[in-house]
Amino acid sequence: MEEEKKVYIGNLEYGVGEGDLKALLEEKGLAAKEVSVIMDKYTGRSKGFGFAEFETADDAQKAIDALNGQELNGRALKVNKAQKRKPRNDFGGGSGGSSGRNSRDRRY
């Protein structure tokens, strides 16, 4: 997705799905090329945010203007231009077995 045509839609109630976002956009006279709600890979539950991509940057700005602060299922949406995803150095582990204390001082 081209970043200037993509918007972030946050503060979603966890029960909101892609169909709900599409319906809200259509209600406002907006047509998105693609809508996605980000799901947690472990629980399968929504993470509370999603994205919508539009044909033009102007359409994306219209969506931001129409939806930012709009209430959906009792929550005010936070809508703005999507940012490029930052690279992560997350290799999935915890703290590498350390308890947060100097483990060399521990005696068994």
C-alpha cells in the first residue's frame, strides 16, 4: 500500500471487524480499495486498530477529515495518515533468562 493513500484507524472496539469499517466508510460516502483490521496472531482478537487504502491521497485525506473523532461503538476513532512500519529487533524472547538482578551475585 502506498503510504500517502493509506490511513491508520485506531481506538477500535475489539469487536469491530473489516465489514464494520467498510460500512462506516460507505456511510460517509468513502470507497476504500482495501480495509484491514489487525488481529493478534496468538489470540485471534483484534488489536484495536486497522488500515484503509484509498485510490488517491485526496480520498485518504477526506477519510481522515470525516472519521477522526467519529464515534463507533462508543469509542472515538483516531484516524490519521499511516506511518511506515519501523523495523523491529524483536526476536520473540523474554529477558534472556535474567531476573533483572545481577545473576552472578546469586548463589545456589
